[in-house]
Amino acid sequence: MELCIAVGPILYQFLHPWHWMAYGQNASVVGLIVLIFYTIYTRRMMLIAQQTRLRELYPVLILQKTTPTADGLEFLIVNVGNGALLNANQWGTKVSEQFRLGGAFLERPAEIYSYFPGTMVSQSKLTLHRELDGSGMRILEVVEGTDTVGGRHQFCIVRSYVSPGNYDHQVRMVHPPEFLPMWRRVILKLIEWKARLIRAKRG
């Protein structure tokens, strides 16, 4: 009974918030509620902007097909996004068994030469021909460039040897991280800085 008496006024104020305004009470609570709704609204607008940018500006590369040749493999890469991949360049290098594709951008080692395949507009195709030998057990292939507003994009393939004439492929594409949550952006920056420090020590 005492609990009902204590909860009654609180419940009444919750169901009749205009009384807070009328009597000038609990102004901080009202401000907090407004702030929460504003934050939710702002986040919703950011998500809508992200979806719009993904649909209209972002290039989206996929590995459509791999074809064995007499001396290697051909990779057919297609841009299925609406946006173009500008200033595209391609590079590759051997990687260890411990290497895994994550969510951060990979930086090209200074000793690895890059090739310039040009611009990949929507629905355009890029064919990469790779010679194979016994030393290439695990190879990283990268195609990267920018969108029309300068955002960086990177498409990665890891080719792993399984058996003669048989290879496994892991694929990942990384887009600009500005719409990611803050904690994920911080983690990606830390990973990027760590990679730069390792390269600086090796150099």
C-alpha cells in the first residue's frame, strides 16, 4: 500500500509531463529527454546519409570469376556499385599463414610496385593475370582507389594454395570509416599506427 502511495505521484508526473513545464519543475529531466530524442534523430539522419552515399557514390568490387590458364590464374573483378573507383591502382605481395583480412586499410610496402589499371566505372571489369609457382602458397592481391569525393576504398583478395590447380580465395572490401561508431574508428586508427611503426622499424 505504501509503495502504491509513493509511486502514484511519480507515475502521474510521467503520464502528464506538461505539469513539469507549467510549474517549472524537473527542468533538467526535460532537457535530458530532449537531448536523448535529439541524439536518436541525429544518429538516424547519419544512417540515412550513409545509406545514400553507399548507394550513389561508393564503388563496390566483387570477384566474379577465377579462370585457370596455362601458366596461372585470371581474376575477373567487377564494380557492381553505382560509384566509380577513381585513381585505381593494383599491387600484390606474399603473406604468411597467420595473415588475416581485417577491417583496416592495408598499406602498400615501399618495395612493392603498383600498377595503374585506370578508372573503374559502374559495371566495368578488370582482369588480373597471375603466374603461379610453388613459392606462392599465400598471396595478397589489392585493388584500391577513391570515390568522387575523395573517400578511399580498397578491395582485397587472399589466394591460398589447397592442392595442384586448386586455390581458396578470401575477399574483403573496405570503405571509408567516417560513419562507423567512434570506438571502431579509434581501433582502426590504432591498427593503422601500429602497422606504420612496424614498417618504420623494418625500414
